[in-house]
Amino acid sequence: MGFEVRKQGEVTVIDVEGQLIVGNRQELKQKVLDELEGGARKFMIDFSNTGYIDSSGLGVLVSLSKKIREQAGELRLANLNEDLRTLFELTKLDTLFHIADNRDEALSSF
């Protein structure tokens, strides 16, 4: 379980491994905020290796989305499995986030 941060061109790509839950949400938030402070403005969070996001994980994504927008940045989400996509639809968060089917689609949408 963890987060891998790397650059792909101008985009900061964050891979979420395992689950995004109350126990690790602050780690994700800090990694994104550190990149934001360092000048990054384009973010893509890849959930291809994520099976579960709890309410605190959703909350941190909403918080990060707001912070990134305040800094004139953009956030994309990619590779949500069927359960996660349903979660975003039920909570209406699919209207807040740009959700791409795969990494390439997310990267080309900036």
C-alpha cells in the first residue's frame, strides 16, 4: 500500500497502490501539496491498482481538487474500476472530477 509519484512530461502522475483510506489519506494529500508548492499544476491520479476508497479518501480527493483549482491547476482521475466508478456516480463526484478510462486518455486531456 502506498503512493508512487513521478513526472510524465508536465504532468505529475500519482499511482495509488491498494486502498485510499483514513490511514493513508494524509500521505497522499502531502505528496500532492508538496508537488503543488514545487510548481506542478497538472495532476493525474491513477487508480488501476486501487480496490477501495473510503469516505475520508473521497474527502481528501475533493480537498485536493479544490486546492489544485485555487492554484490554477488541473486534476484528472484514471482507471477507476467498476466499483469505484459506481461510488463516484452515487456520490455525484463524477460531476466534480474529470474521470478518464485509462492513463493515455487522462494525459491527453490536459
